[in-house]
Amino acid sequence: MYTDAKAIKQLAHRLPDERIVVFDTETTGLGTDDEVLQVSAVDGAGRLLLNEYIRPMRKTSWEGAYEIHGISPRDVEHAPTLKQIKTKLDKIFSSASLIIAYNIEFDDRMLRQSDYSIRDVAPQTPCIDVMLDYAAMVRQSYGNEYKWQPLQGCAAHYGVDFEAHDSAQDAKATAKCFKCMTYDAEYQLHAVIPQVISEIKKKKPAPHEDILHVRTYVKERGKPHERISNMALRFASTRAFKKAMAAYPKIDGRTIRTTALIRAWESGCAIITDENYVIAKFDKDTEEFQSLKDWDGQAVEINGWEVHHGTVARLHLKFLQ
């Protein structure tokens, strides 16, 4: 759902800076098993509320991430765990009337992977992803494809100087960029995306109704029957998925045309395009794997895709005979 940027402006200008929380993290990496190494929060004016190095519970080395942010295992050797500063985090997020980040889905996911959930203490607080809003403005103003926009680019656009890849500096820069955006006449002309982060604790995931009907397909001598036509997959959106899909021309808004293969192996399965992009991958213990494991080598046409709120992707496939 898109909303008028003026509504976000009105909300932000109505709130005192003390009721706005902008946060950022530095992490051991980008994967599903990575953890937070630094977490910082500022208020709407960029005043520091929290800046802590965090000792990860599982990871012991992160060479690739170290090259980016310079946080070493020695730097966090005697730091608290995220659980040990939970009271501080709870106080900050529970007092907020608006929560902001740059690529909020990533930072929120990393906090959850480190055993902290913002939604435990702020279940209904509105959230804004400055990255998505800036990307929407860039796309609609300059005709660019909808792409991930780095914080450095957004900061340069608004004349904000900062040292990237330190969570305190990134949070301050994000706060400044957001404030600039709310006074930017160009931004207020456009539709932007309100972001909803994190499922409320213990909320059951949405049923995979689009996947279940794959099981009803009939096979004839190991090949799909001619009556088999379409299927849709629903899964967590990833940066790799959106990057791969953005490479293809669009028809009717979100629809594309390209072909791919279903590939299955003992430990999982994937949808792989002809250009060898892995655009959807599922482990063996998922429902998706159970639905797709018998279709190894099946050619499909990708005839549509979409991303909801930056977190859930839907991929529409047609079986090729």
C-alpha cells in the first residue's frame, strides 16, 4: 500500500523530537544466522539515546563484515549481549510514537536474530523506512527503476556529511535525512511506502495457501500433465530476489516474462533463472520444498512478481510443457 508523503510529514511535524526514535545496527553479516555487533538509537533531532557494542552469542569471527565496519572480535569481547541491555532498548522503543531506520527490515531482522524483538514492546508503533521512501521519490522523480538506495546517496542528496558504517553515525544521518525529506517539496509530491516491521510475538505466520495447491497437480510419466498451468509461491523477500527481478523488463507494472528451472536436491530446492540467478530458495524442512521436490528440472515461465511492504514476495509461475 502506498500513502501520501504529506501524511508522513504531518505525523513527523506533529511529534516532538523526543517521541521519535531512529535506530541502526552493525552486524556480523547479512545472513539468517548473523548477529548484531553494535546498536545505536537517536531521537528525531539526532541526539544520542544509546550506543553499545554487542557481544554475539554464536558468531566468533566475521572477516567480511569487519572489512566494512571495522568492528573486530576483540572490540566486543567484553561487551554486553543484546539480552543484557534489553531494559535499555525496551525503554527507548516503548516510549516512541514513531520508529525510523534506513532499511528497517534488515535492522529489525538482525535484532530478532539476536533475540530481541521491537514488537514485544512497541506492537503498534508506526514505522518508517527512509530508504524505501527515498527510493520511491527517486524512481518517481527521475524515472529510475525501484532500487535499493544506499544511505550515502540519500545523505549526499540532502547535504548530510557522516562517517558510514558506524551505527551511531548512520542513525544520526538517517534522522537528518528524514527531517530533510519532510521539508522537501519534491518528496511531498509522491506516494511512499509505510513500513510495518516484525510480526507481533507469537502471531502465527500467514498460511501458504498459494503453495498448497501445487500438491494437487497431476504427473504423467514424470512430467506435468497438460492441464497443469500456473502456481504461485509466497516467501520472505530478499535483497537478492529484488535485485534479480529488477533486471527484467516489466509489463503491466509488475509482470515480467522470463524462464527458469525448478531445481531440487536432498537438502532443499530453488527457482533458478536462465541467467543462473537463484531467486527463491527453500530448505528441506519447509512446505515449499515438500511441494516442489518432485519437480526437479521442470521448466517454468515467470509471468509475475511482487513484493509487499518490502518483506513478503510473491512469484507467479507457469509450467512449460
